[in-house]
Amino acid sequence: MKKYLFFSASLLLSSMFFYSCSEDDPVNGTARLEVRLTDDPGDYEEVNIDIVDIQINVSDDDSKGWESLPNVRKGIYNLLDLVNDKDTLLVNADIPAGRVQQIRLILGPNNTLKLNGGAIEPLQTPSAQQSGLKLNIHQSVSAGILYTLVMDFDAARSIVTTGNGKYILKPVIRTVLQEAGGSISGVVTPYNFRTAVFAIQGTDTVAGTSTDLMGNYLIRGLSAGTYTVGYAPASDNFNSQNKSGVIVTTGSVTKLDTVALQPR
């Protein structure tokens, strides 16, 4: 219990940060999607792509229903920095639970190729610039679960040389959508103040969040296993407490009974 109180005291100082990340965390019909970019090696010094937008389609209409994901990390990425199991996070956003049909990667005009020897050539990307590169997903996602979509870019197969010495980018991308662990959800009362909630394994605090205005919380992206869930209220009138033996399985939300904080 002393170890838990130590973690409670330190993490309570961070509850404002957790809260800012968790107001739309409680299970409310949304899943969380991370989109990550990685690459297979190519025989170039650099392959730079200019990412300006990422959109998803959860409808059956290929021409409509496209929505941009919020907070895409726009910019120029050198694909050859992302080889040998390295990747980079492009977006982390809530999406509607249900079925993701397609994702679309839209590129800007600043795509370049650095050849061995140092010469830099422009990469023409007609289809990706105009309407975006559409990638089929056709997979279901469940509310409250964190999913990771890896875009595995094959640089070597994606660059075509024309007869007049120009280079065209025709992206060849393999997509893998998978569940990134499981989640824990519940409610804490009273809820007229915030309570920091965190998952602990052994002496390690694995993840944390904070209750919303109705006392709801959701901790996503936990590896399968058994956890202790700690509750640290932002009120001196109530005690910190914990619940042990909470089992998390991949691809599901472990819903806990309502926790009633005990007054001092």
C-alpha cells in the first residue's frame, strides 16, 4: 500500500495532463486509431514524401464518406529513415466504431528522390496529389479499443523511371490493422472533482488517465495481463485506493464496477 501511495502522490501531480487527454476517452462509440509509417529498403539515399492529409472512409460509398483525421502530423518524411522495423506516428485520433473500409493518403508537391551520389530529383505523384492514394482496409473496429494501422511503404517498387529520365512515385503500400492491446473502463464517484486513474503491474505504472465530468474513465492500449488499478482523487477529503486482479485481454474492454471513493 505504501508503494501505491507513492505512485498516487506523484501521478496526482500529472492528473491535469491525463485529464486533457481523456475527456473523450470513455467508451462512447469510438475507437482510437494510430497510423504509423514504415518502409522497406530501396537503392537510394533518400525517398522524401510530403504528407498533407490522411482520410478514412467508414461507408460503403467509394466516392463519398471520406473524412480527414484530426491532428495529422503533416510534413516531409524520408522513408529510408524508417527501415529495419523503425516507424513514425502520423496520427492518433478517435474514429467511429464499426467498420473501416478504406484509408486515403494525400501527398503534397514536395516529394523528392536523392540518388546515390547526391543528385536530388523531383518525384511526380499525380494520383496521390489529386485524389489521394486509396488503401483498402475492410476491417471492423470496436469501441474503446486502440488500433494500430501500419503503412508499410515499399520504396524500391514505388519509384518508376520514365524513358526521359523522370521519376514517378506510384506508391506500393501494404497495410496492417491490428488491435493494440485491451482497455479498462469504469466510473468513479463522487465526480465533482477529478480522479487520476492508472494501471500498475508490479511496481511499474504502465498507463494513466483521469475521470471526465461524469466520473467516466478509460485506459487504452494495455498489453494482455493482470493489473492493479489505482485511484487518486484530487480532493483531500477522500482517500486514494486501488483494485487488484484486473484482467485485460487483447481486443476487449474490461469494464469495472463503479468505484465509490471513501471519505477520510
